[in-house]
Amino acid sequence: MAQYNKLRIEWDCRRGMLELDKVIMPFYQQHFEQLSDTQKDQFIRLLACSDLQLFSWFFNRGKASDPELQDMVDYIQHTLKLAD
């Protein structure tokens, strides 16, 4: 099992847009530990994307060209809808 630097991940979850902060940080805090190692890697890769890309993907203005990243976006959106 891979080791993850949780402080670094939490720092990377903090974005420059309030809308993204309301999506990414709650998902990380509530669901990251339950993800598979593959999903954790996808989530970490997602955090490396720009705020503009993330905003576009999360608010349905576009799709990620990387299918794994799009799968993670879809998973986060689905998970957060279930929590509402």
C-alpha cells in the first residue's frame, strides 16, 4: 500500500476558487481514506490540474481529456450528490 503525504494533499485541496473549495476539500476530508490506491492516485493527479480546468469539469462546462481524471470528477460529483 502506498504512503500518502496527507498534509501535502490537504494543502493541494485548497484552491483559489470558493466553488472548488466547497467540492474538493469536503470530498477529501470525508472520502479519501476509503478510496482504493488507484483512486487516491487519480485524486492526487486531479489536484495538479489548474483551477480553471477543475471548475470547467466539476461544473459541467467540459470534460477532462484524460479518462481517469474524468472518472474521478464523475465519482466526486456522484459521491457529493449522495451526501446532499
